[in-house]
Amino acid sequence: MKTKFTATGIGSMPFEDPDYAVKVSLSKMCNAPIWPQLPKLGLHEQMEIQYSEGMAGAIIDEAKHRMYFDTSKDCSEAFAQLYEAYIAATEDGGTKDFSSMAITPDFSKGLYALEKALQAKSGAKLPFVKVQTTGPCSFALTLVDENKRAIYYNDEFRDMIVKALSMKCRWQIQKFQQYAEKIICFIDEPILSAFGSSTYVSVNREDVVGLLQEVVEQVHAENALAGVHCCGNTEWSILIDAGVDIVNFDAFGYGETIAMYPEAVKAHLERGGILAWGVVPTSTAIREQTVEKLAVHLEKMMDNLASKGIDRKLIAEQAMITPSCGTGSMDPADAEKVFETLFQLSKTMKAKYGF
């Protein structure tokens, strides 16, 4: 599928009105709108907590404004229910019913606001609609048990989390399938920018690939495109080895790093994979940017990749444009500029290449 500089976003926005956030999404990312994650609406819309509903042992401590997993209690019944629902839904000829892992309106106002807006829209399907989940590595390495140990290191809970997140992906894809030719499901893994650091020395590459692969395969089972977003630098070949369709990286701050893996990137593009260039900065740096400056920067990064023996036309045809990260913590006026710049940059690049 040729994406040809289609603009899409990372999930979070700094707005408090879900309908307004959806209006921005549909007008500025008109060919690949997102449902907005709205962290300013409270604890339930925070990056990990938003996806925690229905998970065994999950405790949301409203008073302390945090969430953790209580592994000290007997969770065997909750585990059994989750696994039974997972097997029934995913096996050959299964129910394909993932509603036990639904994200309710209490945990996402933006998801339902987008659904309402799309229901009211008549006419042809959109080319894409993008949904998202926090990835299994970021989720399990960020959240802890009752002893403040990352839940990632509890094999039983880690596997449960992967299954639950996979079900949440499939539930979202099914919800929006009727509105788009193709659903994109991003698996957000910001923590992979710390992969290989001393903090996560015990997290090995094989496990990361395996965890991502499991979620990617479930996304593919719904005939959707799987993307992974990482807003720092990481070993980009990990994502490609996990079988993702879209590699989304911070091309404003780390654009050169993708060219450090020329063989993996070339294979990715030649099998139809997409690079989503996060070239619009989501910091105060946006205040100094123009569409023209960012277009020059993007061309330079693409030239750098092409110099490694990758076809320039292929790079352009299989490019998307995104902000470098979510905008949830930004000043709303700066976020407005991010999305307007994104919209204009997409138009500029499409026009330049005759797309």
C-alpha cells in the first residue's frame, strides 16, 4: 500500500474537549485520523492506565494518582477468565469477540467522540483510521507490582498483559473497520529508546521482538496494519524483525538513525513496509519551524537513507508524516501549530512528488 506522505498522529492531545480534539484529528489528518488520548481529562486517560481495564490484579489508586498490579492476592480466577476469552476469540473458527477487553467511555472520551463523528459522516470510507495501544514493553516496564518492581519481570503477569493488549487492539480495529479502507494500529513503545541502557540491561532483544511480534500478529489477524512508535533513538531493526508494517520514529531529532540499519530498512520497504517520519517536533521547537524548513529537513533525511542504496522513489511512495511524539503535554496553542504544520507539510510533499 502506497501511503505517499499521508499525515497521521500519535495518540495524545492537550485538549479537554473530546469533540474539539476529534475535529482537529479529522481536519488536519483527514486521510488517517486518530482517536485522541486526552490525558488532561484525568488519571484514566494516562498512557498505561487507559489500557488497564479488565487486566488481572490491576489496582488504580485514585488517591495516590497511580496504578499498580497486586500480585500478592490470588488472581487465578481473573487469569482464567481472561485466557478463556482470549482463546475463544482467537482460535480458528473462534468467536472473534474481544468485548471483554473493551475500552469504556470512562477510560477514553476521545475514542467514542471519533466513533460518533464518523457515524455522522456520510459518503465513502476514509483511506485509513488509526487506533493505538501502549506497547507491551512500555506498559510492563513502566507499571510495577505492590513491591515497586516492574511487572515485566513477572512472567505470568507479563504474558497476561500481552494477551490483554492484543485483545484491546483487535477490539479497536473491529470498532472502526466499517469507516476505513484500512485500519492502522500503532503499538506505542517509547521505552524502547532506553533499550540497551544500564536501566534495562536484563531486557533482551529476543524477548522484545517476541512480545511485539505477538501483538503484531493479532493486529494482522484483523487485516490491519501494525505500526510501532518510538520517540527516541532505538535499534530500529527490532521493529522490522517483529514484522511491523509501519516504523514510526522521531525524524526531527533522530532522522539519521534509521539509515544505520540499511539492510533491514531496505527489506522492510521492498516487502511493502512504511516509514512514518516524525518530522514535526512536539516541543517548543515547533515555534521556530516553517513547512519549508521541515520539508528541507525531511528531504535531507530521505537523501541520507537513499545514499545507503535504497530506492528514492520507494522511500517517497511508502512514507507517512507524523509529529515526533504525542502532543498531550504541550501548550494547546503549540499543539495547534503542530497539527497545522503537519497538514501543510503533507500537502507540500504530495504536490512536490505528484502524488
